[in-house]
Amino acid sequence: MRKTTLFLFAGLFGLLVRTGLSQSQPGDWPGYSGDFSSTRFSLLTEVTKANVSGLRRACSYETGETTSFQTGPIVVQGVLYFTTFDTTHAIDASTCALKWKYSRPGPEGGLGVN
């Protein structure tokens, strides 16, 4: 089974951090559907059809786990949060550096899907 890795692409989450996307804080993507109105719409203008092919990986974060993501990533005040089977991770959205993680106690394994 492959280990779970989160890849952040230059121009994608970096822009999420720097631009105003929601009605919360500028640059936040606080929920699965984007803003609190669930518009699933990004105000990003830097990424266009003409330059999207030039996006490159900015950084990656290795979870060390062999499971699926349980949540869609969210970004709040420059921190990207996501949850795997039993662990919640908080990483710097610009550098992919781990800020903290919490693993809940419980049985090993599981279905590994939502």
C-alpha cells in the first residue's frame, strides 16, 4: 500500500494563502466547498488556461501513514489542515512544514476511506 503524501503545487495553495477567497480571512479556504457560502469558487486570477501547464510542485509533506485522506484540505490563516484515518495534520501552507499533528487513540487499521 502506498504511503499518503500531500503535494502542494506552486501557484495553487501558495495563492490560496495570499489571496482573499472567502468571507473569513483573506486567503482562507475554511471548508470543503471553499467559503462559508459553499460557492466552490476561487477568486484566483494568477492561474489561467495559458499558464496552468507551468505549475510545479512547491513542496510536499509525507504523512508516514498508509491510508487515505478522510477530509478535503482546508486553509485557515496560512495553515493547511487535513485528516487521515486517525490523525489530524496541520502544516504551513507555504512550506509544508509540520506545525502539529494529533493521533486519536483507537484500533489500528480500518477501512481507510470516508
